[in-house]
Amino acid sequence: MESRSSAGKKRKGAATTSRTVPIQFDTDKFVGAKQAARYIALEKRKILPEKRFLINPQGTYRSFAGLIDTKKWDRLINPLEHYDIATVREFYANALPDDDEPFTWVSRVAGRPVPFDRDTINQILGEPLQLGADQRDQYHIDLRLHKDVPAITAALLLPGKSVEPNPSGVPVRYHREDMTPKAQLILLLVLTNIQPKSHTSTVPIPVAHLVHSILANVEIDVARIIANELKTVIESGLKSGARVNCPLAFPCLIMSLCIKARVRLPSRGQVRIPAPIDDRYVEKYCRAKATGSSAASGSTRVSDGPSASTPRVDPYLRAACEFNFEWMAASQRAMIDMHDSMQRLQLQGSGAHALMTREQFLTNANWPVDVPVYSEGVGADADDDEATGSEAGSEEDT
């Protein structure tokens, strides 16, 4: 006959080993638990909205307006003026596929599927470029070729300005202040509505190549570029080599995609995008910088700050600092998560609280995987993933 103490120990052990607490999430809102956890992680990211471009077709920058008209990019420069923050986060969270699942180019918002493949985005933009199923635009055909840096430099920069090399002498970036006003205006379009970036003072070679292609009126499938940028944001921080904690871009495009998919959107609480870029903006912020006195060195760079020159940071040192900053930020998030979990466990004596799974915890903490090797702008782009249709995620170039 078992003693009372040994029977109690067995019952206690059985309860601790067999009990599993399911992860609770809104099944009407999220595809699964992974997507619900992703939504929480995305709450810490800022949203980078598009901008409208209202350039006078008869004014000083009429050549830019004419270029937009030639490319039929009217809708590209005139996005919706409002977006809903929760809708944007829900779109990015539900677009994330489950483990070992292919990328489908379809998200879900308010229970309805929302496609965002190249063809759907092209329809949102008014179909500025119509291509066959296996046809490529000239920009993507040339994308993997060697970049003609001398031609880019001559077309984009002011006289006397040059590309910045790395310590090995390889050209890596331009500076926005060295560009002509028209090139800066095209750059703003690229960095807000095509390949959104929050940092606009320096321009890597691939971005400069796109600006040069637009300036030269090369055939560009802008819908394909945007689709691949959306995929980059969706996978950011989850794959080795992917951008970490990048802003949530294209909120107005996402709203347009939801409208096309007949998603019922909230009518209140929407955020208005910043003021449009017009001729006055270009005159104020895209003007050619003063060259300084004749006694100044040719390498001296005029800045907007109080100093006449800005010290240049070694790129390898900057890469190491950025890696350390990301690691410390991830550690802070991890410590906050653990503190919150322990506090809830202390307050909930019944044991009803469920800790995050390891996958959810690592997704939220998001430690950098590899120490970066600073080589920004060198080599061909690797973001030319296929986005031509709902099954385009599995297609690869040969």
C-alpha cells in the first residue's frame, strides 16, 4: 500500500509533465500563433510612409514631371494620404509564412486574403508597364551586370564631385549633397515610394544605379521592385542576412491593396502622411551646396551643420559599432521580456500564465546572427527574387 506522501508526489509529478498551456491568439485576426507573435514584435517598429510629389509641370523641375508622365507613374507619386497603423502591422504579420512553408505573396487582413505580388501591385499603380509571363524589363536585365560607375557619376553629381571609395579603393557610395537637384528629387522618390530607406544622406551604388536608370528613362518594372521590397520587410530580422528591425514601409500601398481586396477598414484613427514634396521643397532642400572658398581643399565637404567639414568614420569601425548597438538593443528586449514574464508569474499564483516559446522569444529579441562585413554597395543586387504572380516566390534566375 502506498504511503500518502509517495502518492502525493506521483500526482504532483504527473501534473507537471502532462500539462500543456496552448498559446492564445485571435484566430479571426491572425493566421497562426507565429503571426500573432510577429505582430507583437512589429509594434516596436516605426512606420515609414510614402510621400506625394506635386511638381509643377510648367516650373523649374518640369523635366521631372515629364519623366513621370512618360513612365506613367502618376499613381506612384500620388499614394493615399492616410493609413491605419494596426492594419499595416496585421498585413506584415500575416504575410509571414509558417516554418518550411513557401512564400505565397498573399497576406490576410480582417479575415480576407490580400495579394501583394507583382501583378497586383502593377494594377494598383495603373499598369504602367505590361510584360509577358517570362519577360523582363531592361532594368532587371541589366541589374546583375557591372555597374557603370563613371557614367553614374557623370550623370548624377555636380561638377568636381566624386564617388566615395572604401579603404580598398572600390566605389561604394555617393553623398546626396553632391548630387544635382534633379538627381536628388529622383532619389527622394526612390527612397520614399520605391525602395524606402530612413537614411538618405548617403547613397549606395545599387540605389544610385536605380536613380541613374530612372534619369536615363530606362524601362523599369517598378511593381517588381516594390514587391521584393515588401518581401524584404516581411522577412526582416528572421533570416540570416536579412535587414534587422527595418521600418514598416509602404503603409499607403498596403491600404490600397486592402481596398482592392475589399477589406473593411477602420474609418477613424488613421494617420495622415507628411506634406507633399513640391517645387518649394526642392528649392529649399535639394539645392546645390555652396562650394566654399578657393582656399578650401577639394576633398572638403560642405555640410548643413555649424562645421565646415564632417569627419568621416572608418566603415569597418562603423559596421562594428552598428553590430554592437543591435546586440545591446536585442539584449535589452530580452531582459524586458524575461522581467515581464517573471512579474506576471509572480502575480498569477494559479500558474495560468504561459511563457513565450523559444521561437517567439528569439523572434522578439532578434539578436544579430553574424558579425557584419562592411561592404555596402559592392557587387550585384541579390534582391531580384521573382514576384510576378501568386506562385512567383519559388522562381529563380538562372
